Amino acid sequence: MEMTRSHCPASVTPLYQQDELSLLTGGTLRPGGLALTTEMLSCCEPGPGCTVLDVGCGPGHTVALMTTVFGLRATGLDPSAAMLAKAACQSPDATFLQGEATAIPCKSHSFDMVISECVLSLTGDIEKSLREMSRVLLPGGLLILTDIYCKQAGLKPDLPNLQSCISSAMPLEIIEKGLYNAGLTLHTLRDRSDLLKQLAGQIIFSYGSLEKFWQLFMGAEAARRTSCALATVPLGYYVLIAEKGANNG
């Protein structure tokens, strides 16, 4: 799910590594799961054999979906060797690369599509990551992004004990600016905050409260502060499709 796992301080365990979140999301580690992925891929109407790069592929559920259901030639990129090993078990015929979104180890103009789900906010440099995604796209290629965002500019949750896309959420204006600067034209932008609320509801149903869920990963006081911080910052979840200009090299 998250891309910059290597940026995490040693004392902070990234949320993507927690088995509890994996169980809640069916292993995909993000709101909406494979149903949302299928919806967005279907909107793009990729033909069989199209080349696609999954940036931050994690355990490889999206790569498996793209190869088996859509018939795409998929490549998965992730900084975690452990995640790549899991992904390769699911899709032994797919290609997997170890690397970061800010320095994608692929040639320019290599892919018809790039997909990155709940990853961009954690790459450490959104603009650089978007430029890299654009670079490896063929002219006219499509980028699919999903991620958490801040609904109110200037407000970000202060979560020092939590490394996740929640703690690194950005306003949509920053995402749109990054797309423009990378030579990408925004075609579709949808607010899917309902999926974030749905996941929160699953957590409450399974653990009794959000605070009790956070206590699985941190002390009781830190969990209380985390819950309070999240309650004061309006967060949403977006999905978008952008296109690389035909004249952009």
C-alpha cells in the first residue's frame, strides 16, 4: 500500500505492516479494495496486452487482478523485498521491481498505464513522484491514483506515532498542481469518502472503537491522542484518472 516504507523511522511501525489492517481490507490495505480497482480499470478500458505499472504494489493483489481478469502485462514496483516476494507468489509470470516512486527504475515511455493506490501521499515528494510516473508513461497513457486527502487546506493530523497515508494526507489542490506540473491532464476526479467511512465502520464493528484499534499499535495515551487528532481533521478519499499529453516527452 504505502510507498515510502524505507522512510519510516525505526521506532515507528508502518500501518501497512499490521495484520489487523490486512484482515479488514481483504489484504489490499486500502479503502475500496479490489472492487474500486476494478471500477477504475474498467473506466480506462485497457485492451488485452496493455502494459501497466503498479507503483507501490504491496502484496500484489492489483497485479494479480490486472493479469488474470484484464489480461494486462503488469509490472509491480515496491521498496519492500518482503512485499515483492508475496506479490511474486500470487503472479509468478508478472515482473516485479524493487524501488521508490521518486526514482522509478524503468525507461521513459515504457507503459500504457500507471496505477498507484493509497501510495502517493507517502512517497516523500509528491511532485517528483508524479513526474516519474509521467516519465514512464507513453504519450497518451493514463494514470490512475487513489489516496486519502485533507478536505480543509492548512489542517493536517499530527500523528507522530503512526506512519500511513493518513498522517501524510495532502489537500487536493496540491495533487492537481502536481499533475499539471508533470504534464498530466486530469480527466476524472471522484470523491469516494464513503469508502473511508465504510472502513472506519468496519474497524469500529471489529474492535469496538477507533481508539481501541489504534491501541493495537501504540500505547493507550498515544491511541487516545491519535483518535482525537483524527476527529478534528476532515479527511476524504479520492480516485482520479489523468492522461499524459501526446506531445509530452
